[in-house]
Amino acid sequence: MSNITDEGDVSGSDTAQKAPGNSSVADMQISVKRWLVKTSRNPFVTFSSLIQPVIFFVLMAEVLGAIVSGALAQTVGSDINYITYLTPAIVIQSALAAAAVSGIGLVDDMDTGMFEKLLASPMDRGAMFLGKVLSEVVRIVVQTTIILLLGYVMLYLQSGASVGSYLQTGLLGFIGVIAIAVIFGGAFMAFSNIVALVTHDQEATTMIANLLTFPLLFISSAFVPLEVLPGWIQSVAVVNPITYGVDGVRAFMLGQNVMTVFDVTAFSGLWNTVIPVVAVLIGFNVVLGGIAVHLLNRASKAKVQ
């Protein structure tokens, strides 16, 4: 007589229905917002990805500025201020710091059980992980803009130079610097998440991120021209992604070809640096990103089972 069926037969079907979720775009927006809020509330992330590069920028400009001026004049030109030369290194350091801690949030989600909850939710997995990547990209864009502004303020206070002498390619150069920083950061985001998925440990992920930053920076063209460094450093710099990131940003800053690891003449001007740099960095992204996606898919299947 009653229209109320047994609890086990409410759907009228033996097949369980998954609750509908938002659209992929909405899921991605939620994921971006979540990760931005999550990372902004972590004092370690704020310090390592923004405050530390700013402090490093000021100290390196003051300490090394007078020391390397002679080598800089011989290799790049006497009209290039060391602050302008150093800015690309700090841009890349900031992007590296932001990307290298990407895996920490993933480990934290695993430890708290949030990772399993997200996988069990109707949220689109592709949008969920893409949102995490985009949140890191937003941070890199903001941090790069701050570093560029700080560099110009320092240069102006020191010599009263114009914006045109600081970023010689103008608006195109600004967009190019942002693009190089994002592409470079993508490779280290993937690497950080690889470490997180392998170790499942925040301390190990943090330690490896910190151990990588400074050695890789000094074994590159970041702080002084590569030509004045020992031969073994020049050899290692060829396979160091920081070398390519710094050279790409520096090409846009100076408006000229500054490739330090090999000579390219197929293009013109700064594009002899920018195009090979982008190709190499995309290669790093493809290889490391492929490994990260494989490990992430394996972890997802394991958590669901």
C-alpha cells in the first residue's frame, strides 16, 4: 500500500549512482582557490618562495656587485649594471623556491586524509590537479613581478636609470620573463611532486628542495658569467636547467643573445637564446611531468583500492 520502498531499493536499481559534481572549470577554480589559501597560510612557503629571494637579491647585489664588475664588462658589456645582470638569477631562484615546495602540500593532503577524500569525491581529477598547478603558476607570476619591480627600484636608487635601460625589451620582455619563469617552474613543480609521491614525507621533500636550490644556482650562469668559472662547472651547467632559465630571462632583460652553454646562430638576436631555452625547458617539463603523472595515477589507484 505504501509508496515507500525499502532503503536498499530506493533507486530502483542495483547499480549505485555517483553524485553529480560541478563542471570541470568550476572544479578547477575551487582547486586553485584552495591551494592558494593553503600555501598562503604556510609561513615556510611564504618565506622560502618570496622573502628569502628578496633578502638574497639585496645581499648579492651589494656583496658581488663590485667584485664581478670587471668580468661583467669583459663578457657582457661595460654599460650593464650588475643589478640588471643579477635580476634574472633572482627571478629564477624565486620560481624555483615556489615550485620546489609544491610537493609539500601534496604530502600534507596524504597525511591528513584529504587526498583520499578528494579522490572519492565527484570532483574531476584532471581539474583538481590542474588547479594545483595553476595555483603555483599564479604564485610564480606574482613573485616574478615583485622581483622585477624590486630590481628596478634598487637600480634607480643606485644610478637613477630608466625602465628602458633595465628591461630593454619593454612589455614584450616583461611577458617573456614571466613565460620563462612559468615554464622553468613547471619542471621543478613536477620534480617536487615526484619527490613527494616517492617519499610521502614532508621533511624529505623540504630537505631535497633546499639541497637543490643553492648548489644548482651556483653551478650555472646565475651570479657571474659562465666563462670565468672553472671548466667542470661549465660542463655541469650544460645539463643544469637553471642555466637555461637564467639565460632565457637575461636575454629578455638585455635584449641580446646571451646563451652561455652552446652557440646558436639559426635565429636572430635574443631569439638565438630564447628559442633553444624554451625547447630545453619544455623537454624537462615533458620528462619530469610524465614521471609525476605516472606516479600520481598509481597513487590514486592505490588510494581508491
